[in-house]
Amino acid sequence: MSGRLEGKVALLTGGGGGIGAATAALFCAEGAQVFIVDMDGAALERTAALIGEDTPGAKLKVMTANVADQVAAKSAATQCLAAFGRIDVLVNNASMRNYSAFADATPEEWQAVLNVNMIGNANFCRAALPSLRASGKGAIVNVSSCYAVKGRKGMALYDATKAAIIAMTRTLAFEEAASGIRVNVVCPGSTLTEFHINRTIAAGKSVEELKGQRQDTSLLGRWADPIEIARPILWMASEEASFITGTALVVDGGLHIK
């Protein structure tokens, strides 16, 4: 199918690379006008250039901002409206990682992760809600993690905030149902993004070694490509999922049941 977001306007955070960039590209290919926010201005420009090559004539705007800044969130919504006249879809994808063990994490570390992963999502929901309500068929897709529903060690701050995103999604689905807004969450598994590749290279390891690290985790025995996460996000945002709200869709190759 094609044109699944024809005539729609999407506001998307964390679009500088990885899942966010793949989602922005797919949304543009499916006819949406897309406004992307990311802290990394250079990454945003690369994303915009790639989308322009793959989808000539794509209607795309970018903004460099920290999602934890509520003023920036309001500005992003305002600029999106000024550029495209409406907001039909919000994708909250921006996130921050932290590798401290639970016993070692400081209050400052907790607050930093909360500011991006939770407060950042809330900032953009609050900023976009008036326009999403006006759309009549608005959709919010939050991006969590399969580790929101499966335990592990060493990622307490990240995983706890990702679990909180699921709870936030359900609450917002209840509160906005009367406004015609559907609110869902996609929980990706191990996804081979630039973040993991650059981190591996910096550690002096090869990308082939990195790829082999997930052979024993998911049932499918491999990493996901970012487009494999972008497609479920697209589906949740489209009218194909018109009777789905308050739902967490785990997209992890079966990792959470191992």
C-alpha cells in the first residue's frame, strides 16, 4: 500500500537517526508532511538530505531542540502549524540512555533521564494536543522498549522510564478518547542504529562483532533494521489502526518471551 498518511501532518521527535530517521523517511514516502525535532542539528540535516534523495518533493521541516525544554516543545508545535497548518500525528521517539547500575545511579542521573524520556514526552503531548484534538482523528505513537516489559541488569534508569511511558500511554488514551485521539506505544527490541554502531567502533570492535551479539537474544536471532520498527509506528499512526488505542505493541523478534 502507499499514501497511508496522505494529507496528514506529523510531528516527530528524535528524528536525527535510527528509528526516528527511518520513521520520518517512511512517513514522507507515505505522503505525510513531517516536522522533525532532534538535539543534533547536523544529524537532522543528514536525515533531511537523505529523505530528499529518496522522496523528491518531500515536505519536511526540521528543528534543533532538547525535548526536555517545554518552551522548545511549544515552539516546535507552533512552527509545525505555521509550516503545515495542522498536526494529525505525534511520534515521541527521543530518548536518553544511562548505563549506571541501580545501586550506583545518583538523583542527578535519574533526573536527567526522566527529563528526556518522560517529561520530554509529556512536553510534546501537551504542546500538540490542541491541534491533535482539532484534527478529529489524531494519533500519538510513543516509542518505549521491549525492556519495559522484560527485566535486565545495568539499564535501570532507561528501562524504568520506558515502562512509565506505557503507563502514560494508557492514561492519555483514556483521557483523549472523547477527542478522537488514539494513543499507542511501540516497544522495539534490539535495533541496529548509528548509536550502537558508533559506540562499537569507539570501543575498538567491528560492526560484524556487533551484529553477532544478538544471535542468542531474540527468537529471530538478529538485530532489527530501523525500518522494521518504523513500519509498525506507521501502522499505528495510520487509519489502518483506527480501532486501536491504549495498546503496547512489542516489536522485538520475540526477545521478551525468551
